[in-house]
Amino acid sequence: MKIYCHCKHCTNKVFLANEAKSRYQLFLSWGNPFAIKCSYCGGQNQIEVNNVRAEATRQSIPIATTLSGGLIGVLAGPLGVIIGLIAGGASGGAISYNEKQDVNNFNNNYI
Ligand SMILES: [Zn+2]
């Protein structure tokens, strides 16, 4: 999950280097409002925590990720199959499902 806001000067999406899973966690670590410098135009922004939004890091559905992991394995041999399935399972499946919940929680809960 990534969290972002929009720069008030150039309106670009600015991703925040913060692992907060909720606006409240973000508030605890950065305060409200917090100051950030836009990485596109260099403009200074005062951002309200409630204007920060979250989005999922991965859009792919779990089964597609797992299949591609297996496919890497077919090309790389038996050991690759195992590594590929573990990598595919870890990057898809449960994690992306939880991530969607985290994203919804973040976007639906204001402070
Ligand atoms: Zn900007």
C-alpha cells in the first residue's frame, strides 16, 4: 500500500515516505497538517491528514501472480518452481487481499 496526496502547486500525485496504515497513524508520526516538498515542482505543501489517500501497490489478482510465479519455475527448473510458487504466493494471495482492506480502511476513516 502506498499513501499519497496531491501537490497544491502542480497537482501531481506525491507519494509519502510513510508506512502508516491509517490516517491516525500518519497523524501520530507527522502531525496534522504536515509539511512536504513536492518531488515534481519542489513546492512546499501543508497537507491535511484527511486529504491523504491510499492505493494498493499491486493491482494483479492473486491467481495470476501465482501462475506467473509457477511459469518462472518451469523455465528455471524444479528449484525455480518452488521459488517461483513461494514468490508468486507471497506477492499475490493473502497479502494483496489484506492490502485492499488496508486501503479501504485508510480511505474510509477520517480523523
Ligand atoms: Zn508540485
